[in-house]
Amino acid sequence: MNGLSTILIVVGLFLLGGVYSFVKQKQSKSVIGVLAFGAVMSLAAGLLRLDLWS
């Protein structure tokens, strides 16, 4: 189950990159908030799975 954890962490980092890009472009706060929430949830799920299954 290590592959799914890796995918979740990579997706979370990708979303964090999107947040950074949207902040630089001065996009709407709601879009940035949704992306940030998704990034945090994805990273948390990936790290919890990595910790629980190893």
C-alpha cells in the first residue's frame, strides 16, 4: 500500500504548487482556499497511510 501513499503525497504537493501559482496571479480567494484545503487533506491522508502501513 506504499504506492497509494506516494500518489497522495505527490498530488498534495502538486496542489500546493497550484496554490502558490494562484496566489502569485492574484486569483480569487475561494479558489485558493479550496486548493489549499485539498492539498492539506491529500498530504495528511498520504502521510497517515504511510505511517499506518509501514
